[in-house]
Amino acid sequence: MFQTSPRTSFYWEKFTIIALAEWLSALILLFTYFGLGVAGDITPFLVATVLYCFCVATFGTLIGAAIPSQAAAIQAVQLGGFLLVFLLSGLIFPVENIPAGLRWLSNIVWARYYIEIVRDALLQGGGWPATWFAVLMIGAIGAVFYGIAWRSMRRMQLKD
């Protein structure tokens, strides 16, 4: 049997649960204080939210597994989150305005697809026919992050 040491165990489950709790509190604030409502089918939004939280948590786990220094790993996650989520996802400005040499990077940014799903759920109401590809991409990116992190952490396991 293999046993995982406390330093190398996966914490993505806990981070996903915490992220979902934060999302729920923000959603309650949006619905009550700002009076925002759901425009269409809410199931793609719910599925995408769980996958997005999983994707963010596995991204942090991936970086933490790749970088041995905790301080450097935290800075890498912050820098990666800032560059990818804020600058290359279409959150601040449209993806079409990103220079052509960097625009391809936005295709692998999980937040780009989640922004499309949130806009659809709260503003447009297209549902699954409009957002199935974005939900699939978030899940695929999260699975890739999980697979790479698992592969690198598998070598760190100790024999019993």
C-alpha cells in the first residue's frame, strides 16, 4: 500500500468546498441586494460552477506540486491567476482586443469559459445549447490540471 505524506496530500477537495461556499454567499448577495435573477436554465451555471471551483483548486495543487517553496508557489498561483484570469479571459476587455500573438492563450484559460456561462445564465438565458462547449472546456482544463498534478505527486508517495 502507498501512503501519502501530509505535505503531499491533495487538498483540492477542501478548497473546492470553500470556493463553493464563497460562490453561494456571493450569489445570495447578487439575488437579494442587487435584485439580479436567473435568465434561463440554471443547470449549466451550477455544473460549470462546480467544475470551475475544481479547476481553480487543481491549478493551485498543480503549482504547489511543481514548486517546492511555499512562498514561490503562492506567488506563482497569484501571478498565474492575475495574468490568466484577469488579463486573458475577457473579464476586463474583450478577447478580440488581446494582441494576436497572445490571443491563443485565452483558449486555455478556464475563466474565459466561465464568464461566458455566467453571462448566459444571468443575462441571456440560452441554457445548454449555448453553453455546452464552455462547460466541457472547463471540465477538460480541470482534468488536465488534475492529471498533471497527480502524475507529479505520485512520485512523492511513500511505501508503507
